[in-house]
Amino acid sequence: GRATLDVASWRRRWRERDCARSLRESDGYYCEREEEWTARVEIVRARALRQCGKSRECCSRNAEKTELPHWYMNCFEPEWSCVDERVGAIGDGGKWLCDVAKVRREAREANRTCLVYSLGSNGDFSFEIELLQRMPECEVFTFDPTVKISGYKLPANLTFKPWGIGAADSENASAVFGARAVAKSKIYTLQTLMQKLGHAHREIDIMKIDVEGAEYAMFDTLYASGLFPFPSCR
């Protein structure tokens, strides 16, 4: 049958690691070692002081009347943080990743090969190529039903599939993408996609998504199925 990893079992498994405090203080959402969790908490505290301690105008009850020309852009700061690294070319192809070194270390400690899914490429593979340079032991898969791969020279350890992600399986991607779909392209749910690649019992360490909104239907199906093939959320 289909392998699933529900949130409850995921939390139980991670409690066996050295992350009891972070699990407790994040209601079971984050699993971080003591020193990592402490560093992140201090960053959040410092940002809170900057936002509502020094920048009083940002915290005004009447923020819409502030003299700041772009309140959201000037005042908003993320409520959580990670060690961000840009992977890939500047522009649409590259993406920001959290804790790249940690992803690699956790896979090694678990004695498994890390797995990367890149959904959507538009013919720009700089993200996958640089990621493989940093983490050559990972298995990297790129999916895009609108790219004719014959025109590209890819690394031998990068696997490309003309598949799109969706809420239901379809053997004809043109029903969704029209004339942009290449020959023999398909649409699959994440569950089906993982099964076809022999990854039904695997976890996805990094999943990059750039599919112009198609991910929303995918996540609806994912939540409904109870499948949660991610060792952690970043």
C-alpha cells in the first residue's frame, strides 16, 4: 500500500533526537539542537526589539497614516530565520535555501542519500547544477512538462522528467498547459510521482517549487492524503 508519514509519527521520531526544547517551545513544529534553537530565538528577540523598540513608527496603531512611503517593505521582518544561501543564477532560476549544510549533515547522520525535487525550471537548471556542486551525493530530480530537454546538456547525476505537479493524475499535460506542453508530458500528484520514481518510502530533503501557482492544488491534495514526506520544514 501507499506509504505515508503523518505528522504525529514524524514528531515522535524526531523527539528521539536532541531537540526536546525546540519541540516543546514550537508546539512540536521545529526540531533543532539546543545551540541552534537558542541562536534562532535570540535572532527573533533582536528583531522584535528593532521593530517595536527602535522603530516606533512601524508599530503605530495608525500605521496606514504613517509618513513612511512603503510601510510593509520598510517595517516588515520575518518572524523566523535561518541561514539563507542563494543557490543558482541571479534571477528567476536561482532560489534561496535555508540551512544547506544542515540538510547535508542530517542526511549523512541518518546514513541515507539526500533527495531533492525541483518542480519547474523553464529551461534554467542553474539551481540544480549548483546544488549538485555543493552536495554531489544527493539525488536531484527536475520536473517540467513545458521544457523540451533535448536542447540542454545536463549533468549525468541530474534526472529530468517532463512531468507537472497537480491535484490529479493526467496522462496528457496539454489539458493543463495547452500548446506549451511538450510531447509525452504528464501531470501527477506528488504521491504518484514519488511512487513512479521508487521514492514512496523516501523523504524529500529539499523541494523547490516554481510552478506559477500550480502548487496550491498540490498542497490541498497533500494535506487531504496525510502524506508528509519531509523530514523538516524550513
